[in-house]
Amino acid sequence: MEREESPRRVLVVDDEPAIRDVVARYLRDEGFIVDEAGDGIAALERAAATPPDLLILDLNLPRLSGVEVFRRLRERSDVPVIMLTSRVNEVDRVVGLELGADDYVGKPFSPREVVARVKTVLRRYDRAPAAVQRKVAGERPQRVGELEIDRAGHEVRVRGKYVALTPMEFKILEVLASNLGRAFSRDQLLDKVAADGGAHVFDRTLDRHIANLRQKVEADPGHPRYVLTVFGVGYKLVEAS
């Protein structure tokens, strides 16, 4: 007999009450617990008081922008985030190059589409811990130069010091480390990450995830020694010389 799962909590952050109301109503109809916030400061306060399982976050917020809310959240949490934006022409730059959010929805949108995106992101995030639990107990960490990748513990250390990776950064590194020296095209890497139980990565955000990963594991991110770009192909992980 399957264990009954607790309802998932979603925090909807938008300064337009009508948008919050309709999204919250559709989510509640699907069994979610929904909290709401109308500005950036309130969003951070609500997320700290009652941590959500997922955030729906508007980019254009009073008091504190959605971009800044996202950055501050990432300093303390890996909670998945779906961005809402009416700036369709800027979404590649803002979401892809700067943030690396889990997904985004452009305004105007269908509430049913938002609910479907929420379910998809949560389902893919749920797969990663399950995959880790299936690892053989006592599996030794993989060493790649000064990097230590502990799949069972879902941790990475650089020169013996723990570095905090997001679930997506860890999954990308894990895929590259499992195929050391192999060059993946961007499409191959996207497909491999999703197939191995990671959340879906949008093509527009992959480069940002790689850049963030380099910031955390490379001594000189501008001249990486481990996570290399293979020009005209994609990326690979190598033993630093």
C-alpha cells in the first residue's frame, strides 16, 4: 500500500492580486497548499517563515525585484523557481544568462499551463533524491583532480572544502564526471541530464548553469581547468593537468 503524500506547498509571488488569485485557485483545485505574496520583501519573509516546495515568482515586483528575490533565495535554498514575466524579449537575457531558473512562463498565460509546469518541475526534482537513494551503500566518492564528487551524499568538495551546488549544477557535474573526457553537445547534455533523473534544463539556461558551476569549482572560472568548452561541440569534464 502506497504512502499518502503530504500536499505540496507553492508560494505565488506577484503584485497583481487578480493573477495571484487565479493561479492560487487553480493550484488549490489540484490539491496544492498555496501561500501568496505581493512584493519582494513579503516573498522572502513568507519563504523564510514557511518554506515552500516551489516558488512562482514574477520578475517585476515592488520593494524588491524578482531578480533580487531569486538571488537571495539561492543563497540559502535550492527551492525550484518558475519565473513569470511580461518581458518576453528580455527573458533569454534575464532568466537564461543571469538567473538559470527552473522554468519560466510569459504573460499572458493559461493558469492550466502554470499548474502543468508546477507539476513537471516538482516531479523532476523529486526524481533526483530517489536516484541518489538507489546508489550502492558505501559507494566511494569520485575524484577528478582536486574535485571530489560524492554521489551518495550528493556533495562536492574542492580541495577538501565543501561547495554548495544547486541540484541542477550537481546533476550536470555528475553526468560529465560519469563520462570523463567525453565531449557532449549541448543537446546531448540536456537529454542526458533529464534522462538521469534531473529536472528539465532549457537550452537557454544551460550555459548559465555551466557558468555558475565553474564559479564554484574552478580556481579561475575565466580559464577553467575541469569543465571545458569544446568549441563547435559543447562541454566536457577532464582531469586538470
